[in-house]
Amino acid sequence: MEVYKFGGASVKNADAVRNVADILNTQVHGSVCVIISAMGKTTNALEAVLDAFYHHRDNRDGLFKDLMASHIQILHDLFPKASHTVFSKVRTLFEELYGKLSGIDQFPYDQAYDRVVSYGERLSTCVVSAYLSEVGIYNNELDASKLLLTDGRFREGKIVWETTESRIREAVANSIDEQVQIVITQGFIACNEAGDTVTLGREGSDYSAAVFAYCLDAERITIWKDVPGVLNADPKYFHHTEKLDYISYLDATELAYYGASIIHPKTIKPLQNKHIPLNVRSFVDVEAPGTWVGLDNVPNSKIPSYIVKNNQILLSIYPKDFSFVDEHNLSEIFECFVKYGLKVNMMQNSALSFSVCLDGDKGNVPAVIETLSSRYDCRYNGNLKLVTIRHYTQEVIDRIVGDFQVMLEQRSRQAVQLVLKP
Ligand code: ASP
Ligand code: MG
């Protein structure tokens, strides 16, 4: 059994869906479980629809209709006969969604989010499964929101592994036979004990695919992307990028954790735990080998990789009474971070100060400073960059630092992290 994951860009319009069918026709030998994201930018559109209905904005029906129209257009492009059953299936999904949107503000926001935004994946799998059947590719569609059980935290469900594993194994075994070798299911969505839909966090379909791969003991997992593989830097920020042919689970996790947007950071752990190799490949250039992610004992490329996180805040905290920054102070400070949901990207302490580099986009830093201010002096700098370089050399560091001022620096044997001020 293999697992394939197709992201939003790979199913964004009719041609893209045809390309998915081509890939399945030419690449699959044996059984495969296919995980699909919402089409194109549907998830963003659903977030806007939710926001409009939740807050009773004037344009709400217009936004809903636009989203429906874009899906119906793709159907017309894919299915010549408007009498095809997929039209009524997609309309039914939109009716169901509209029903949920009326009165959506009765639910707490995060629960409302999962009820609504999960429809992107339900729509895309419905369309793709029907199209595959139409062109003679036998497949069965599974409802991921009945298979992946989570602890119930909305918008960031944590998988309950044992139940999820037995449900997935049973459902997939029952869906595959001599004729049908392909199962199609949704990324991103799961459920809680009560049966409510829960999502796994933005871009969570990679993680869904890893969950399926783990539960099915897959031979390998392929994530099909619109780039040739994992690059050593984001082409948005760097002129010269290189594709990495092979990286270890460790490197892949570190890169993803510090913001390389290629793979969702949670994806690697389930794969590493069962030694399942991951291939990141291009759905445009299907013959190209892409990047393999796997164990360390294969010649590993030591090409430097760069990850840039913008909009960082450097917060420095000093005990007012000149006491040491010890375990007691630190635990008090961290309790406050947890309370306000701060994400710490880097930290350093000295006898009398503690400095942390934090994401600045959540707006929660002022509340933290306010809470700490009775016992600590807090100073901060905003608008900084956190650059992480794995497999660095001094020359590489000098080039990256250039004219920036280094506010904080940390080195291990593998990686250097620099907080830079323009
Ligand atoms: N559709 C969801 C999102 O865009 C999940 C995913 O694509 O991985 O965040
Ligand atoms: Mg997406």
C-alpha cells in the first residue's frame, strides 16, 4: 500500500484534476490511498464565508454563491453531461453547508470553523472521486471525518492513535478488492468522540496523509507539489535555490518547524516512527525524482538550507529586584507564555536576563508584558527576522548577515540561528 497526497494547487481546476487522473493511471502499481486537500484557495474562501456569516456581514450570500459557482464551473469543465450525478452531490453538499451557516454564531468560533471550513475537502474528494470513476479509474471514497479520532480540540485536533489506526485499517481493507485498488479521502479533517468535525490546523493535509501512512504501514508516501521537491531555501527570498535530493527525517522536521513551508511540521514524526520513506515530487514534471526524506544512514546532502521567519519580536525580560533568572522565574515566565499562547522560536538566558524570539503576528505580546510587568522589566524589538541555517559555514553566515545587525545568535553543530535587525 502506498499513500499519495495531492494539495490544493494540484486540484485547483479541471486541468489539474485531469492531471491527477493521469498520475494515478501511470504511476500506481498496486493499491494506493489518496489524500486530497480543498481545491485551490477554497479554504481561504471558506474562512471568509464563515467570517461573514458569523458576524452577519452584508456580503455573506455573495461570498457563498461565488464559492459554489467556482465549484460548479469546474464540474462543467470536467463532466460534459449536466445530468451527471456529481452535480446533485455537489449541490447537496452546498445545501448542507448553507444549513450549517444559518445559526453558526451559536457555536464557539473554533467549533464553528471546523463545521464550515471542512467542506472544502468534502467537496474536492467528491469531485475527484466522481471524475476518476468517469474516466474508468475504479475508486472508493472514504469519509475521513469518521476515521481520524482526535482529543476534540477544535482547529488543532490531536490524533487518538489506537482508535484511528483500527478504524482506518478496517475501512481501507473493506474498500479495496481485486478491481478497486484506489481509495480517496479528505486531508485536514477528523472528528471528536461526539462525532463533531474537527480540523487538524491549516495545511494539515500533509499530516493526514502521514496518519494514513502510519496506520496502514504504507511502503512509502508521496506528496505531489507544484515545485520539483524540497528546496534549500524559499525562492521568494533567495535568488539561487537548490533542490535537495535526499534529506533526513531530522533535517526535514527542523526545516519545517522553523518555517520552511514545504511540508507541514507534524508530518514527519509518524513517518519516522515507522521508517516510512517520503517522496516530495512535482505533479508538473512527473518523471523527475523529487526529494526523498528518510533515515540518516543514506548519503545525506549537507548543502546549507535557509529558513527565514519574518515579523519576529525579541523580548528581553529582567527581574526587577536584581535576582537571578533561575528555575522559579523561568517557570513563572513560561506559565505566562502558555496562558497567552506565545510561540517561542529561540531563547537565551544570562544571570540577570532572559531573551526570547517570538512570532509577532498574533498580537499577544503586549498582554504578556503587562502580566509580567509587576515583577520584571521587559524590553522588546519588533520587525526582526529569524534566520535558521542548517549545515552552515562561516562564509554562508557572513553572506546572510551582510548589513543586518545581529541581535541574538545561537549555534549548534548542525544549525545556526540568527535574530537580525535591518
Ligand atoms: N485545505 C487546508 C488548508 O488549505 C488543508 C491543506 O490544504 O493542507 O489549510
Ligand atoms: Mg490547502
